[in-house]
Amino acid sequence: MIDVHAVAEDRLRRLGQRYTAQRRALVSMLVSAGQPLSLPEVLQAEAGLKQSSVYRNLAALEQAGVVQRVVTDDGYGRYEPAEDLTGHHHHLVCSRCGKVRDVDLPGSLERTLDRTLDAIAGRAGFAQVSHRLDLVGMCALCAGRAQ
Amino acid sequence: MIDVHAVAEDRLRRLGQRYTAQRRALVSMLVSAGQPLSLPEVLQAEAGLKQSSVYRNLAALEQAGVVQRVVTDDGYGRYEPAEDLTGHHHHLVCSRCGKVRDVDLPGSLERTLDRTLDAIAGRAGFAQVSHRLDLVGMCALCAGRAQ
DNA sequence: CTTCCTGCAAAAGTTTTGCATTAAC
DNA sequence: GTTAATGCAAAACTTTTGCAGGAAG
């Protein structure tokens, strides 16, 4: 188990930035959430956080490679820990309410994907390729509320 | 080869809407683009288009199932023809300039994906699941301009 | 002639920024 | 003490909406 906070602090310091209490709190929140959080969710989760500071801190953490921004179609950007901190995974997105949930794929499928996608990207002249695979559907709750 | 305009007109009419010249132009543009276009790209591609009308028409076309909105992380939403009009495909996204390009996967991989993802989604209580797989990397142009 | 579409301007919603103050090193 | 982070308010940017005039059926 790696020490997320130690890594975060180190990566920020390399950029001349500080690992303040608020940044630590954000990292803790995102790690324990187990799913990407939108700004309103972050603000609601911890009272006293100020909108502009959260945006600035998430941007700083993203630049340092501690968190990454993921984009859904519910208007808000969402943030989650960087992949090398919590491992490669995918998202199950509800097309109705926008809720996102982390899921894993079988290792064999991941390997097949990686091999195939690398080849395709290479043919198109793309470098440093990663993939982003989301399952989009309707969650049980929204399916209940009819169409 | 299906007649995209006939399908578009039919789907709009079912909702009591009209297939106007502007909507036809938008559909033509998106079909021939071969990649999802952002609003600035649409406006630039054809002079005389008005921003609010384009947003409204794309929303109408989306509701009718003629086009779909895809989301990248360059700030703008992008639109492309609905999957049943141009076929299932994926996107190669440049993480630097935001450019998007359509790509296909081998049929065997698509089938494996579908089977596996259906099972995963079912376990999580999700219904009507489709997948969205993007390759994210750096395009040749951006790679040229150094890091 | 009724219903929908268009265009302008204004509003809404998310994210960014300027600036003065406070905290970290 | 110097540099960076914070909070407030204001701005920027994408998208949506109200309303009056015009086009389609």
C-alpha cells in the first residue's frame, strides 16, 4: 500500500508548491470516495471549503499529477486520484442522474485492450496513449423512476 | 447506404418538429466531418449560423436521436451523428489540442467488450448499457511541438 | 392561421482571475 | 522576510432562455 499523502506532498514540492491542510483534505476525500466527485459534491462533503480555493487546489493537484479531472455530461467536471495512486479502473455512468461509480475489468480484457489500442493509436500517429472506457446506462434508482 | 436526411426528417416529425434548412445543413456537416464538432467549429464551418439557433437545433436533433453529444475536456461539448446512422466507433482524442478523430475497433474485440461490460453492468444494477471507449494521447502535430 | 423556428439580447451556470490578507517555509 | 495559499468579489466562458418577428405546414 503506497502512502498517498507522501506522494502528493512530494509531487507538489517538485513544483514549488505546498501540501496544505486543505489540499490534504481534498486528497483524502477523493481517495476515500471511490468515485470521481464534482465540485458541489466536494463542497458539500466538507463544510468551510471555499469554491475558488477548491478549484485552485484541484487544478494544482492535477498539474502535479496527484489527481485527474474526468468529464461527464452533467455539467460539472469531476476529480479522482491519479491512476498511479489508486490503480487503473473504469466508470459506470448513469446517463440520467450523472452519478459515477468505479468498476474494474478482468485483467485479460485490459491486456487485450491495451495491445489493440496501442496498435491502432500507433497507426494514427498518436503517442503516449491511455484509454478511457466508460459504461453508460441507467442506474437502478433512475430506472425505477420510469422513463 | 441509408438516407440520413430521410431518417432525420422522420425522427423529427415524430416529435412534431420540422427538418429545416439549417437542421439539414447541420446534419450534413456532422456526417461529412467524420469527427465530433464543437460549437465554434460548427459556426466557423458555415457562415451565417447563429449561435443560439445552432445550440437549439443540435438539442432538437439530439432529442430526436439524430445526433449525440459527446464530451471532451476542452471546454466545449461536441456533436456527431447518432450511432445508428454512421455505425459504432470510438474516438482518438489529443490530450493537448483536444482534436478528436474517429476510429474503429476489430469486431472481435467489440464483441468481447459488449459481453463483458453487459455482465459487469448487470451486476451493478445498470440497465441499457452502452460503452464509450476513447483513446487519449498526443497527436503527431502536438508531439512535434515538444513537451 | 396556427405552430414551430430564428435571431437578438439577456440570463444562467460553471470555472477562472485580481487583489488584499493570511499562512507556510 | 519571501513566496505561496486563501477568500472574496468580479469576470470569463459555454450554454440556455424570453421574446418578437418570420417561415412552414
